[in-house]
Amino acid sequence: MGCSEPDISSHPQEESDYNELPTSFRLDIDVQRDCRSSKDSSAERSQAFIDHEHDSPRECQSPKGSSFEKSLVVIDTEQEYQSPISSSIDKNQVEIDCEECETPKFYSVSKFEMDVDGEQELQSPNVPCADVPGAGMAMKGEEYIYVVPQIGVEFESEDHAYNCYSRYAVLEGFSIRKDFVNKSRINGIVVSRRYTCYRQGYRPIQHNANVRKSRQETRTGCLAHMTIARQPNGKFCVTHFEPKHNHEFVAPCTTYLLPSQKRLNFAQAIEADLGDKSGIDGVPKLGMGFDSEDHAYEFYNTYAGRVGFSVRKDYVNRSKINGSVVSRRFTCFREGFRQRDKRDMNVKRPRKETRIGCLAQLVISRQPDDRYRVTHFEEKHNHELVAACRVHMLRSQKRLIAAQVFEGDLVDCSNMQPEAASELIRKTGRDCDNHGYDPIDYKNKLPFKCMRGMREGESARLQQFFQSKQLKNPSFFYALQPDVDDQVTNVFWVDTKMAMDYGDFGDVICFDTTYRLQKDSRPFTPFIGINHHKQMLIFGAALLYDESVESYKWLFQTFLEAMSGKKPKTILTDQDALMAEAIDKVFPETMHRICVWHVYQNALKQLSYMYAGSGSFINDLSSCLFYHEDEEDFINAWKVLLDVYGLWENEWLHEMFEYREKWSTAYGRHIFCADIKAVLLHESFTENLKKYLKSDSDVLLLCKHLGKVINDWHYKELEGNYNMHHHLPELMGDVILLKHARNMYTPMIFELFQQEYETCLNIIVNQCTQTGPLFGYKVSIYGQPREYLVTFDSSTETVACNCMKFEFMGVLCSHALKVLDYRNIKILPSKYILKRWSKDARV
């Protein structure tokens, strides 16, 4: 850069003093004159060394009115430095290396270039600047030379002038914009150009009533500017310079927000990216280039997958000429807030809220070389990121994650580790290597010959398949029961995932024998349960070719042994006297109920001629069996069903009515069943395997397809685990009780709880009696005659209703919630939040 003026030191200077420097640091100052003018052609160099010790602090001051021009200040700091008021330093180069220092507040920093190489913060006395990106104006290693804009200063090019004025503006605390330009009418080259302060002029007043949110006013009519004109030698010379502004400058710690600083950082980032030959490390950086918009999206999405969030394509700016993408913004999937829909009041099941205003984003813009470069990257999120094992659940990641379906078990990142599940099975003491475990249980073989057995070679193939599974996973357990002729008759197996599931949700199991309803079907009998999302689980599987008491006893004992002796609280089965006898002997403390879903399946088979001619019979039958929780209501519905369809003479229905106390949901309300009948009603396990249950099909296909079904179920649970942390159910109102319950329950259970709370709003308290600490409340739904008795113990704050919904399925009924609200209990007591329904069920 050349200087056409003989002297450019006439720029006004400020008076300032150095404050007393802190002790325990070393200050090295090298003073060198490296800028020459036509007046002063001689070069002089001086060096001063000042050493401050702990016991001899000194005071360093500069003379009043001192000036410097074209000087360079390099500050290298390890800690923080703050800025009291300072003066300028004349024509020298200062290098300060310290741990703690205070440097002046720059009122006239326009006459030098400042290189800051520091790992900490640049602070002003009044403005904190901790952890502000770009506030330090890191320029180490650059060879730029800056001059204070003065009339007559020459620049090599228009861009050179713009860069110098822009850096000067950043040091002062303002930003610049390109304003007037005068181009030659002959060849179109720039003849003159004016750069103004970004607050120059005034925005035109637009009377637009449709504008929802007006833009913030930034222009204040500032007159500061610099004008350059082309010289005969091809260079550009400053023809006019106005340094005065009519507004305050920004603080040093916020200069990184100035558009000029952003443009400088972007230019430096591009140069760094072009010079970086080490390759991409997978983290977006300012200035990083991409060949296309899709390439940028794939890169950011891959980065998001490693970090743990999903990417959404947000704003896009297209060319008005050819429609190509000029700029694009990719945001975190939790960016912004969902706008309230006027139809929300009519929506029965509103979508769950996912957006919480996250600012993480990546902005790309097309450059003159047709490459897209990162112009802005915000790394920080305002929410928890997704665990690695659940990343594949994210919408933008689903197409990047290959299906990981394999014969082994999928392991969730739950609190129960695979090692714990392996230990659960190894506790049985039946390890092959250490205990001489023989999967064929000759000690408990059947005392008779089984009339129905496997096809030739199936037993050997099954054993080979189970052995291969056990080699991959030593925790895999299987057992075979032979008959008196040593022919394999019954088979049972359980893997690690099944054992984990039973350890967490084995309080209620359903022994499924619906294979009996299909002709020529394999005797496949799984142990079924449900998880905290009310999704189906399988705890073990068996092929039971013999249906004697001995076979059932062996199966239940083997199941109990595989599960380390843990017994279920409730077992649901089909109506079978031999099975009931075996259960009484193996599970004497377990509550045994006939599964109403099995009754329903048997009814469809026994009464198939009815629904063939009547489309409403199935609906009426299912309503009678599943949706009457009161004894009187159930009996009345049963009678109506028999009357309407003329079934009073049906012997099977008469027999089932005699056993109604064993299967009807109106009875046995004190027995916890986890509402498993609702899951079985909507999803039939054997229907998924119906194709592979035919006796003439390959038994290995059944085993392999069973593994696929289990993996699909596990995938659904992973989806449920992800949703319960990231998609909160919508509240029906700002209710403390509901907020607390939403934080505790899984979304599926919370929806049931919220329905009960909504019902309780229409319940009235008719009568209240007291006997010591016991209070009795008679409540009813408004407009309905039926009353429920709710008992509240004030000494223990326990509540119980005679509908026994909590005892039956583990969620408080609306009647009990009404009494709690009546007693001003606004937080659901922890005793009424079953762990098996909570988000921490796997903990």
C-alpha cells in the first residue's frame, strides 16, 4: 500500500494514560518503524524492555498527544485482558506477552493493525466478553497491512480498499456497506466507489398494514464514509474521508456480530479451507465448500447422526432468473415453535410437541465459483441430544441407517446391560461348559410315548440351530423333553432379550395356546407380556407336541428355571383343566385367570355361523366381553346378546357363563392384569406367524421368522423410548397434576391417565362420612345415577375405589382422582405410579 500524502499523521489523537500494570507479569515491547513517508525517509529502530517483579510494580504511561501511523500491535495472551482507556503509540510495533494485563480502551485504534493470538477473552471494563466467538479478531499469520483512511492514501485495488476500510471499521466498532459506485460507460470498470457506515441514510417509510413484524430500524443518517477514485496508474486513491459518526460504537466483545466482521471471518475461512489439505474431519466449519446443496445436506446430516439430532430443511433462497438455489438453511429438528392451530380445540389426539426453539443450524450460500460454502454454523443446542443407540429413530437418519436385522438380539441402551441379562440366565446353573448342561432333559422325560411328534430330522435340525445361536450368545437357553422312547416331544427356548424383558415386565404373562384354533398347526405356545408402552413382548417360546399334565409341568418348571426362579404375579391362559392343574403345582402363589381374549377367540370359532349372517354380531360380542367392568352391567349385556341373537339354547355359551368369574373383566378386579387384554385384542401374535405354523412347513423358518418379529417389536419399543423423551403428549390444560404425571408416565399410559382426569372433572361428591382417619366419599358422574364409594385414609394419604381400576390395571380411576382433588392433593402420590408404567421401568 502506498501513501500519496507526504504526511498522514494529522488524524486527531486522544489523551490517555496506562493504568498501573499488575504485578507478576512480563511485558516485552519491541519498537520498530516499518512505515515510511516522503517526509520521513529514515528508518529507526528501538527496543525497550520492561520487567515487572512481584515486589516492584511500576507504572507505565505514554505522553499526551502521542500518535502513531501504520503501526502494528500484536497481543499474545494466555488469560483475560481488559481495556481501560488508552492512548495511541507512535509509529512502532508493540508485542505484549502476559498472563494478566489491562490494555487501553480503543478510542483511536484506527491507526494500527491489531493481531490478537489468545485462547481466552477480549474484555472491556464495562462489557463482559466471556466465550464470545470472534470477539478477539484472531488474525495471526496474516500479512495484511492497515492504514488509517486518509485523503490521498492509495490502494492496489477496489477490494483492497474495501478490506482495509472494513478492518478499520471493525477495530473502531462499526460496520460498512458498499454504497455509490460509478462505472465507465466504455468498458464498465469502476471509476469511483463510496463505502459508508452501515447506519448511513434512512430506511424509506413503507405504509404496509399487512406486515406482522416490522424490521428493526438500524439507520440513523450517519455521514461517515470513504470515497475512492481510480488513478491513471490503475490504483485507487482516497478522495474523501469522513471519520465522524452520529451513533455509539459497539463494544469490542460484540464486534463479531458486525456484518463487516462476519465477511472478514468468512473470507479468512475460505482461504483456510482452500489451504487445508488434511481433509474433512466431519465437523462443519465456516467457509467449508460443497459441490452441491445435496452434498452439504448429506454432510450436515451425517454430522447430526454422530452428534445425536435430526436435520430439517428450512429456509431456501432461489434465483429469480433460473430458479437455482442461492442459499439454504438447515436447522435442528427442534428449531422454532409450532404455530397454534385454530382447529386444535376440535382435535381429539393432537400431535406431540417437538419444537422448542433450538438455534443450531447450518447456512450455505452459492459463491461465484458455483460452489456452496458455509456462511454460518451454530453448533450449540438447547436440548439433550439423542443417545447413539436411538439415532436411527430420527427422521433424517432413517435413510442413512441400514437395517440392522440379525439373528442375535438387539440391545437397547436401557439401564439393564446385556451382561446383567446374561447373568440372569446363567444363575440357573445350567451352563454347558461349567456344569455339564445337557439340553435334552432325560431326567424329566415323559413316562409314555407321545402320539404326535416331530417329523424326521426336525429335532436334529432344531438342536443344530439352537447350538449355533448359543455359540453366538452363550446366554441363549434351550431345553428339550423326550418321551419314553427318547424321541424329542417338547421344546422350549429363551434368549437374552426375552430374559431381560421378563425381568422388567414379568408380573403378568399370558400363555398363548391359540394354535388350537387352526387346523393342522404346529403346537407353538409362547409366553407373552406387555411393556411400559403397552407393546407386546415375548418371554419364551415352546413347541408342545404333548398336552398332558406332565408336559405342562415340565414346560412351566423349565420356564421358571430359565428365569432364575422369578414367578409372575398373574398368569392368563385358555380354559384347560390339565393346564390349570400344572399351574397350581408349579405356580401355587400366582393368580391364575382365564384370558378373556382366549374366550373371545373360542367364541368366534364356536359361533362362526352367527357372524357369517350378521355384520353386527362381532361388535356386540366384543362389547359384551371386553367393555363391561361392572357385574350388573355385564350380566345385562350378556342377556341382551342372547335375546337379540337367539342364543339361549347354545350349550357352549351356557358353559362359559357358568365360569364367568374366572374370565370376565367384571370379576377378579383385585387381580392385576396390566390391561393385557387390550393389547391382545388389537394385535394377534399367532396371526403374524400363521404362515409358518403349518405342520408341513420348515420348522427353522418358524424360528427365524419369530426372531424377525421379536426384532420388529424391539424396534417399536426403541421408537417408544425415543418418543417419550422427545415428543411430550399435549396437556389438556395447565394442571399441576397432569404436568407431574406426564413427567413420570410413558406417553401411552399418560393418555389413559389424562382421560381419567378429564372424566373426573364431571364427577360430583354426593356424600362424605368420617370414621377416625377414614373418610368415605360417594361420588357419581354428573347426570348419572350410579354411585362409587371412594375411601380415603388421611393418616397414610391412601385412596381406594370400589371400581378397583387401580388394582386391576395400575392407573388411578377418575373417582379416586376426584377425591384427591377434593382433598387438595395436587401431586400424584408416588405409591400410585407403578414402576412398570413409568419412563424408568427399565432402570
